[in-house]
Amino acid sequence: MPPDRPTDARLTSAMLVGVLVRRSAAAGGFATVLVKGDAISGVILIQALEKGRELGLFERVSDLAGGYSLTRCGPDPEKGAEAMAQYLERRLRSDPDLWVIELDIADAERFAAETIC
């Protein structure tokens, strides 16, 4: 008899990103991979926009219930593109497996949470 295996198989980061890109296109939005991370377990950052207006960065993190949620991270969008670029550069230096996805769609935070969490 084979050994017991965990039943909580999870989707890979690459699969989740692919679903996000396809689902956003189907909904009339736009998603693109700015930085491709580790295909299996790379952390996913969403750079959320709505009609080109920067809304901020959101990170997919595990929650206490065993699932995932999106948490705001990085500088306030009001601080400008330079602050955002510096933050992303620091994150990529400390985590080269990181994914960065630009998502431009109505209510981007909610859309991303419904798709990848």
C-alpha cells in the first residue's frame, strides 16, 4: 500500500499567473508578467492599476486559515514611480524567485484576490 500523501495539493505560481493573465483578458482587462519568478513556489506581487492609474502593490501571502490573501505592500502610489521601482529592485535582490504582475482592470485588488487566493 502506498504511503499516505497530503491531500492539499496546491497550484504552482506559474499556473496561478497564467490563470490571472487569461481571466483578465477575458474580462476586458490587461495583465502582463513584468518579472518571471520561480515556476513552482515564487511569491506573487500584483502591481494593480485601473485605467493606467497606479493603485499599489499587493502580495499573495498565506493566512492563518491555511489559505491565501492579498496584502498591500510597498510604497504608497502617491510617492511616484521612482519609489515603486526602488522597492521592486530591493525585493528582487532579496528574492530572485519573485513574480511581478501588472494588472490593469476594474477593481484590480478584488479581481486578483478572487483569481489567485
